[in-house]
Amino acid sequence: MKHTLAPVVLGLLGVVLGDAQTKTEPKPTIPHPPGATHGRYFKPASVTSHGVVTVAGRHLKYDAVASTVVVHPKGWDDAAPSGASKAKEGEGRENPSAEASMFSIAYFKQGADPARRPLTFLFNGGPGSSTVWLHMGAFGPRRVVTADDSHTPAAPYRVVNNDYSLLDASDLVFIDAPGTGFSRIAGKDKEKAFYGVDADAHAFAEFITAFLSQHGRWNSPKYLFGESYGTPRSAVLVNLLQTEYSLDFNGIIMLSQILNFDLSVDDPEDNPGIELPYELALPTYAATAWYHHHLPGPIAPAGLEGLLQEVEAFALNDYARALAQGASLPADQRQAVAEKLHAYTGLPVGYILKARLRIDGGEFEKNLQDDTETTTGRLDTRFSGPTMDPLSKRADYDPQEAAIGSAYVSAFNDYVRKTLRYGQDQTYRAASELWKTWNYQHQPPGTDMPLPQAANTMPDLASAMKYNPQLQVLLTGGYFDLATPFFEGLYEMRHLQIPAKLQANIRYRYYPSGHMVYAHQASLEALHRDVATFIRSTDNLGE
């Protein structure tokens, strides 16, 4: 998944979203049953409405297009005669029969020249998450108001003008991955066709190229914005689009990045000998303990950022050397490291020693505030909630997800049906547990087959940056994110296999928020400013 904030007044506008006129072309269709003519299960659908958003005091009129695009898995031959059973490519393989109907909501600024108007494709992650979070929390024209670091009261929820909509800098396309939101899949082996690292990227590539053709946007400046699993998707996708579709992008924005799944702090003990997850999560542990006033003494008078610099240095030096020694680490050094970890995390020295100096994310979330039977958040560690099971080893749930999920899902379902006039007869799947059966095997550029290892899309991003040395990257993240710790993303970027001069193409911005940076209003304002500046400085429009 992937909200907060003081109310924002919409203002006296001549047109408001709720009064938008609607043009429907055509009505959304119900999928045909398996065995439909020529293997077609879906038909494109589109509903257009109009609205106004106020950003920085400017009233921006826009067209909103809620629509579906039908895409097929790799190997599909759209030039094959109608009803043909064989594809020309390959050795007589049958044309894949699976299809996906991918749903998106696009916002186009009225009166703008498409060739001089940037276009940004946005998506959340999961895998299995819709893009309701970026849409209703970050950059759409309307934003749901949620509590800053506590549980948002139940409905009615407040949906307000989004002062931080990215429409001031770019047209926007919020895309739901196959099997999420209003996106659906059908046909033989449909899960295999769409639920995996490479299959998913191919579907998004097919969607984007179809969208560019449908809306005449091939010559617009183009950007990808991916959050969470949307970041490895972005790495694979931008390389695929540039190298196989001859479609260069101006830039990609990564929010809460994880490209190498070996670095995840979720259950790293299942991958013994790989110590980096513990080291890269330590700065987030320290930031969280600082936020909840659980540090045992005064450290780094320079404040949070000073503390983080100190912890980062310890993590990659003394802590890394201690973990690398394993069982051969002398007892006195083990004790000294445990005491240092206590100073940075607030966890008891005895607990740290019992954990062999290695505390994973779920253990930290459960134990930081265990004295009051309080569980710390995962997506955003500023949040806390009652512990489900005081005797559990790890956190049983995520207090931030529990705190804001209903607000986002309820607000979006109301908005998409009443304002955008789409989906009255359909169920919106805000999240599906696709990650449980997801095919994480990935074939990096230059390899002959998918590799039998944890997914790592760093080679894809490196390939994309070398293939297009003008490609710009903006990495953004929150200090209080334990799903994808900010220091992990920084580490990945510093270890990309690219020439040193291309490191200058990467920019970094971090905020005092969590995985969903925009859940904190001041961070949302800063995120908007940084992303808008990034787009305007890389759109090649010469303005």
C-alpha cells in the first residue's frame, strides 16, 4: 500500500470536480467468457470528464480520462490474421490467449500543446497494489485528508483540492497493474502471463506505447514515477522501452526504492550470510527511536540528520566488520557492538546479544515500544498501534496501513464513481496479495535466461542509463520507512554498474516521513516541489 494533513480549502472556482460534465465513450464492458471470438475477452472503455484544480494559487482546467487499454503477453502477434491459431515468430508457438484490461486515469491540462507538455506515468507497487495511494495522497487533483501519525477517524473522510497536484508541471497517467484496481486478466495461464517481474514490465510497456498512440503523445517529454515495487518495475520498464521499443525517456522518479531484493530487511535470516539488510536498515531504526524518544541518551546534537550521518558511518564500518566475522567475533567486541546498537536503537543490550546483533524489521517494530504493548509502524515508523499478540516475535500488522487504508479506499471509490463517472458496476481492488505467488525470477540485460536468485533490477537501470546517457533519475524516500529503508536505495544507486560520470545524472531527496512520503503534509509539499523542479529541468523544452 502506500496520508495526513491539515484541511485545504478548494476556493471559489467557476467549475468544481463534483459538477464536472461527463462524456462517455463507450460504457465500460463486462469481460466475455473464455472461448470468446478470436480469444478476445476485453474491449477498451473510456469515460471523459472535466475539472479544475488549484495549485500555488493557479486554477488549472483539465480533462480527466478514465479508461482501459487491452494488452497481451510477450509473444502476441497483433498482425496475425483474425482467428489465426499460430504466431509467425518462434517455432510455431500458439499465439498467447491471455489478455489484460489495464485501467488508468489520465489528467490532461486543457489548452496545452501536447508536444510541449510533459507526460508522467505513475504507479504503486506491491506487487499487487493499485495506484490509489499516489492518486489520492500525492499528485491527483483531489486529496484525502488523514491524520499525521495516528489512526484516522472513520467516515466521512475529507476529500479536498490538492494544492500539491503535479498537474502544474506535467500531464498525469495513474495506472493500475493487471489484477489490481479496475484492471483485469483473463485467458489461459493468465497469472503466468502477467504476474511476474518480466511479464509485468512487458504489460506496462504495451500499455504505455498503446496510450501514446491513442492520445498522440509520442513526441511529448516522458517520465516514469514508481513507488515501492514500482521502482524495480521502473528499472525494468525504462530499459525495455528504450532498448526494445526505441522509446527514450527524459527521466524516472523513484519513491521508496528497492531494486535488489537481497537487501530487504523483511526476514533476512532466511538468507544467512547476507548481512547488508541489517546494516542498511540501522539508520531507519535510529531515526525511529529518535522520533519516539527511545534513544537512551543525547546523541548527535546536530539533530536527526546529524544522527543519521553518524549511524550510517557506524553501519558500513564497525557494524559491518563485526557482522562479517560471524561466530569468530570476540566476546568483548560483540558486547561493545551490542552497546552501540542499544545507543542507536533503544533496544535492550540483552535482546541485541540474544539476536546475535541482527534485528530484522518485524522484530524492531514489535520490540521498540514493547514496554507499553505498542507496535511500531512498518511503512511509516512514526505510526504506532496496540500490539496484537504481546508474546509474538515480530509485528503482526502495520499500524500505518491500518490507520489510513480505509480513508484512501473509501475516498477513491466515492470519487471515481461520483466525479469521474466510472466503475459503478465494478469492484475496485485496492490491493491483492499477488506478491505471494509472484514470479520474482528476472532476466537481466545481457543474460540468456532468468536467473535463479532474488530479483535484482540494478542491471536494468544501469543498462538504461548507459543506453541513454541523458536519462535522469530522481531518488526520493522517507527517513521513517522500514519497508524500503532510505539508506538501502542510496546504497543501490552508489553501486550501479555505470561510468562514474553518469552518477551525476542521479539526484537524491529525503524527507521526515515514511514509505508514503506524502502522508506527511510538509513532506508532500517538498516532494511536489522537488519532482516539479526535476521535470522542468529535464523536459528539453528550453523554457
